[in-house]
Amino acid sequence: MDEQPTTYRWQVHLARQSPDRLPVVVLVLVGVPVLGWLLMGHWLFALVALWMILTSTADYLFPMRYEADEEGVRMRGWTPRAMRWERVKRVVWGEQGVLLSPFEHPTRLNAFRGIFLWYGDQREQIEQLLLQRCKQAKHDKNEHAPKRKRKRRTVEA
């Protein structure tokens, strides 16, 4: 008997999870384009300001949909991303979600090459799924931001 591939789907809408931030985001989304129009005197500046604010807050305002199957995981939304399971080298667990990284060590490129999966109300299911699929990856439970090296000042006598 041929087994059907199983696909796990979930959705996260950050504006519904923390609605107390929504008035501030909407105020900025409306206020900055109006301010740009008034200060610069042209509607084009208002349009550019609206686009910049909308794209930077889109993951908060619009729902993000996730799909995980035998091949990998995909995020559908304003900024779609996908990653195959064999590319995952490191899994960084957090309180709100988990980062799947194609790099073995922490790097600044994680934000661009990695994919962050928000848990939503599916934390246990997502943890079980990733523990099954990402067995070859390094799992970091409590990773902190890398500390910057301080240059020592030498005092000459």
C-alpha cells in the first residue's frame, strides 16, 4: 500500500496574538505617510513612506501560513520562505518560535538565509515535528547573542 505524504499546516497571526500593539502600528502606518506628504509637499513621498512602513510591519499585520511535509518547510505570507530539511544545520529554540538555520554556527546571515517558525498555539506539535525531521542538525535550546570582543586599551606609562 502506498503511503500518502503527510503535510502539517498551521497559521500564526501576530496582530491577533498581541492586539495591544495594533493601535500604535496603525497610527504609524497612517501618520508617517501623511507627515511625509505635508513635509515634502508631494504625494509620492507619502506613497514611499506607506510602502516602507507596510513592508516592515507586514509579518505582524497579515497572517503567516506554514506548511511542513516530507521535503521541507514553507512559510507563505508577505515574505515567503522555504527550506528543505537536509539544508537545516542548526535549530535554535526560543520562547515564541524556532529558527532553522543553514549554518552550523551563529551568524548574522541567519536573518536572510534562515527561516523563523512562530509557534502560535502549536508549540508541542512543531517541536515534535522538528525533532523528527532535523535529527542531523545541532539543537540549541538557549542561544544568546554573540558577545562582542572588547578591545583592550593599553595604558602607556
